[in-house]
Amino acid sequence: MEPKVTVVITTLDRLGYLRQAVASVTEQEHVVHELIVVDNGSTDGTVGWLDSLAGQGIATLRVEPDPMLPRAAKIAVARNAGLGPARGEYVWFLDDDDRLRPGSLELLASTLDRHPGAVAAVGARMRFGEGVPGGRVAHPLSPTVGDFRRELLLGWGFVPSQALCRAETVRRAGGWNEEVSFAEDLDMWARMLSLGHVALRPETVVEYRVHRGQSRLVDPAAGHDLVLRPYATALAEGDRARAGRLRCAGRWWDRANSAFDRGQPGRALTSAIRALVLAPALVRSPLLRPLSTRLIVRSSLRSFGPTRRWVEARAERPATATPRRGAGFLS
């Protein structure tokens, strides 16, 4: 029987994490799927372990990366190598340090079945890691299907590990860009979202590991500008002025999030307000509303002593993957 879903995991020297990622896929039920693991030049014993999987229905590939390529381009090359032989109608690009939650494949595959115009189905993610405050990353609390090109310009995005895509659409978009220097996922979504809608599910579908080995943009605002510049006018439906206004708001929004992460709630609040003045869609959009409301409220509360202590006390509560309503978005 042909697989409904292909899961592609690309890996590099993360054998301990990889074992968990592979197990989270092989334990999925109620949907026929295949798993392709692409090794991107590991030297930590990954090759031997992958060889031991022979006969277990897991396909393995090895890519010899060009040492001159930046990390994002190497990842793009490996993902394209896994996409090539993928037989599934849908494809999930799972990072080797993340773990699928039980039932995730069935949930998002059935979502794409119900919404033939959607190019991808995206669930929520739960953050975890040693010394990292856990919890569900802000995400819509009800199913939503829509055109989210505007939101992408404003700075919204999702990690590959939380998305199931139509394989045909990924190929039609040109696959992963092997010439990028960073943010290969944002580059892909800019092309994908121009081809159709996205279906959002409120359920948590992936456990997203946060650790020191991850790469992050030093200046997200400038990085997003650089990646989105070739696609901005198309994402704004041909309106260059609108594209510029949305990206300006997106830069302030990126600065707000960066300031909050640095422990500067006052600066985060000021930047968020500037973004809202330029683009009220930040609080009107069903996709961005949970993120913007959470940031604005938390920044406001953390700007004052008594309320800051109350919010910080809430952060000590056990993490949960269950969507929380009411005041739950504060922690």
C-alpha cells in the first residue's frame, strides 16, 4: 500500500535526539506512512545506527555536504534529497531534535483531506528543554483556514516540524532553496503561501526542543527583510506600498519580541504599539491575535513591579500542551 504521508528527518551529529525523533514517527498509528532519514555528514555514530535500521521499513540516505555552504543551505540540500524519493501525498519535514506527539500524522492528514485547497496543515508546538521554561507556544485555539500571506509579512511563521505539506505543492514551489544563507523555512513558506491557503489546528502536534545547538538570527527584523524582499510584493497581492507598510510593522514586531526575550518589557511594549499603529491586523487576525495579545499583556504586566512578580510566579507552574483560554496565555 502506498503511504499517505512521508516524514523526512534530516540529521547531523544528534544521535541521542534522533533516536527519539525516529521513535515518535514509528509509533504513529491510523495512517499509512513512510520515514526517510537523511544523514547530512554525521560523525557521531549516526551512520552505524541508521545501518542497524535496515529491514525495519525506514529508508536512509546520506548526503555529503559542501563544506563551503552555510548551514541553512546544507539543510535545504538534505531536505530536497529526502523529498526526491518521497511517495506520500503529504510530506512532513521533522527536525532531528523534535518529537511528534501521538496522533499527529492522522490529525493533520485528515485536515488536508478535508481542505483540498490548503497547501499545508499546521498544528501547535510545545516547547521543552533542559533549563527552558516549557509550555505551549501561542497558537489559535480553534480550527482556522485562511490566506496568511499578510501575516507572513508581519513576521508570523512556523517551524517545519509543526507542518504537514502537500508534496506536490512543495515540488511546484521549487523545493527547498539551496542558495539561502539562513531562514530556509521562511523562504519556503513565502513561496508556498502564494500557492494556497493554510489550515491551522489548535492541537499540539510536536514537542519542540530548545537547546544550545540551535541557530537563531541575531537580528530577526533585518533577516526577515532580506529573505522576504523578493516575495514581498507578491505576498501583498501586487501592492508594493502595502508590502512596505506591512514589513515596516513586521520589523517593529520582531523588535518587540526580541526586546521581551532580552528582559526589556518596556521596550517590547513600545515597539509592539508602533507595530499596531502601522498594522492593526496584528490584533484583528485570528492567527496573530493570540501572539500579539500575549506579548502586549505580558509586556504591560512585566513593566510594573507588583504585576511582574505575579506573572513570574505563574511561570513556575507545570507546563501543559493543552490549549488554555482566559488568562492562560499569560504564562
